[in-house]
Amino acid sequence: MGRAEDLFRLVEQEGFPAIEALIADRASEELFLEFKNSADDGQGNKLHDRDRNNLKKAIGGFANSEGGVVIWGVECSRTAQAGDVAESLRPLTNPKHYVSWLEGAVSGCTVPPVIGVRSIGVETGSDLGYVVTLVPQSTHAPHQIAGEGKYVIRAGSDFVPAPHGVVAGLFGRPPHPVVFPMFILSPLERGINDGVECARAGVTIVIANNGQVVAEDLFVSVCFYEAPGNPEALKLEPVPKWEGTSGMGRDFSWICPRDFRLAPGGQMQAIVLILTCTQSSIANLRWSLTVGCKGAIPYSSEMFTRKVEMGKILNSFFFALQEGDQGLDGHGATQNLLGLSKVEGFYDAGSPTPWAPRLASDK
């Protein structure tokens, strides 16, 4: 038996003295307890619309959480220290009628209806009294608030909209990691390869976890469909201790050690890609990147730089070096050379934080 059922049984057995004790102790609303006064003190001919809305939130929120009890006919006051505190009694007129109104409204409060909601009247004489409603934790969650199209849960002393991950978990799909790459560009720089002047473009690929749970079995896959023919033109430096495999041609994959995990909000460097080009080794560059982890949808993107575009980038770069151009955008040159210009936004190694591409679901 849970806390809500214990509290409901206590009021059911002891009646009004149990409610009086809550007022005397200035009990505060908490995870399993809610105090409500009626908009018309139960004097109308039906359940007041404000009372019906409060009932909807209570049934949906408690059923989607761990259950709870609503005591109708108690006035609350809010304090900075204790939150909503039972302050005074505001009894209902004819609690038996009020119980019947609540029971008639239960089935229309949520989609689907919550099974097992009970209300009892606590009479104090002179046709006045209180009503106590038990909302059990539901095994058929999640329950949507009827007519509002939203889900609420109990958080502290409030009913709040349920985050997406919580709703997904109630459907049997627990929150999962959201893993995606971030890129740190290094400026295009001049080098010498076998006595021939060349240009080197580098990018560090960082894996980030933007989900709500720890990411395990992280992996990175890089595939080069077209690239300069020189075997030394492409260099990939993975994180030490990551297990690597090489497929046919230029198809590479790495997976992290079994004991490695990436916390929510965490980031880690995965691989460094360096492309070395000479003016005589210009070719199409087309490659793909996939990152992911256990239990999550992988992120995948393809980059492409045409041979003619690569030639223009290198010619402009070498010409700027010869002319001593101090305004050369080395990071932009790297971005364009590696085919990253069509991926939304980028940043260079001097920026305070890396840029992350938005997932398709975020667009």
C-alpha cells in the first residue's frame, strides 16, 4: 500500500479529526497530497467548472505519477519556506452531492479514464463537510487531460507539464541518449610533402550527448567514396583505446571500450581528420560521417566537394600565401575544402564552444 492509500484510509477511518489534525499541523501540499476549496463551496446545482478543471489536473497528474489524495474544502496559503500550507477550513455544502458530482465527472477527466478513483464524504453536521478523493497510480499511463491535449505529472506540490522523455517512458519507451557530432575546424595551413608544397585541412570531430541518460557503446564511422588518390592524403587519428575496423576501400569504424560511458551533457573528442592536398592531386572529395551509441538513432551526414571547387580553394590559398595576404580565412578554407560548408554553421578552434548540427527532429 502506498502513501496515498495510507492517507486516504486514515481519513476514511478517523473522519473529520484526521482533517482537523492536518490543519492544526499546518500540513503542506506535497507529492501525495493536494488541498482544494470549491469555487462555490458546493452550493451550486452541479460541479463548478473551476472544480472540474482542478479535478482533471489532479487525476491526470497523480495517476501519471505515484498516486495522491485531494481534500476538498480546505483553504491554503503559500509560504516561502513550506509552499502551499493548509490554513483554514472551508466546508462544502452537502458533501454527499459533491461526491456524486465528482464521481460523475471522473470518466471525462482524462484520456483514457483512470480506473479506481474514489471519493468519500466527511460530514460535520448542519449539512456541511468535506470530500476526500483518492487517485491511485495508474497502470495504464500516460493519461492525457481531456480537452487540453497535454500530460501532467506531480512535481513537489504542483502539477506540471510532463517532459517528452517522461511521457515516452510512460509509453514503455524510456529516455535514450541523443548523440551527435560537433566540429572543431583548424585553419588551412601550408606544408611540404615529399618536397612538394601542399595544404593541410583538419577537423576534430567531437561526440556530444544531449539526451537524458548515459550513452554507452559509442561509435564513429567514416566512409570516403571519392578522395585524392595519394594514400597519405587522408589521415585519421582516433581516440586511443578505441577499437577500429577497416572495411573495403576507405571505410573506417571505431567503437569505444565497453567500460566507457558519456554522461548527459558530456562531450568527448572522437577522431581528427586531416586532408593533405597538392595542386596536382586535386579530385572530388565525397565522404560520410555517422556517430551513434547503444539504444539511440545514429546521426549521419554526407559531405561533398567537387574537383573544380577544390582547385579554386587551393589556388586562392596558395595565391594568398604568395601575396602575403594577412586577411586569409583559413578556417573558412578548411570548411569549404572538406565539404562542410553546406552543413549548418561551424566554428573554429579559437571559439569558446563547438557548434553542433541540429538533428532532423529539431528543425
